[in-house]
Amino acid sequence: MQVLTQSIVSVVFPRINLQKIWVASFILITSLIIFYIFQISEIASSTFHISSYEQSIAQLSQNNKDLEIKLSQLNYLTNLESILQNFNYEKVGKVYYIRIIDGQMAAKP
């Protein structure tokens, strides 16, 4: 019988300095927290600006509708009178109707 010899090979890992890992982790976590706080602040600010802009838009839309209504009320009669004057219409005093007796028609001579 042959004897098999096994050799154990040991792997040497480099020595890790735990203090450096802790410092790097602390710096990374601190910077992420600061970045998170900055983002939350920006989101809150943007939300406030959006809500104020929406209120301004709603108010301006209502003012626009009110102004359109006032403009249509003011300009309707003024425009009608100016259009009638441009077509040389005159104000009617009394209306006279022509009576046509049954069976008669008007013809051109």
C-alpha cells in the first residue's frame, strides 16, 4: 500500500486594518446622511413652490374668466351700435306695413 501524503496549503490573507474600515464607513454614512437631508430640503422647497404656483395659476385663471365676462358685457352694445352705424342703419320710429289683399300680387311694370 502506498501512503498518500497530503500537503496542506495555507492561504495568507492580507491583514486588514479595522480602524481604517470604521473611519471610512463613518465618513460614508455621514456623507450619505448629509446628502439625504439636502435632498429632503430641496423636495420640501420644490413642493412649496409648486403649491404656490398652482394657487397663482388658479387665481389668474379666475381673474381671466372675470375679465372675459366683463369685456363681453361692455363691448356687446358698443360694438353693436358701431356696426349699425357703419352699415348706415337708422333708428326706427314707427313701422308701416303694406297690406296685400287676398288674390292680388305685385308685378313689375
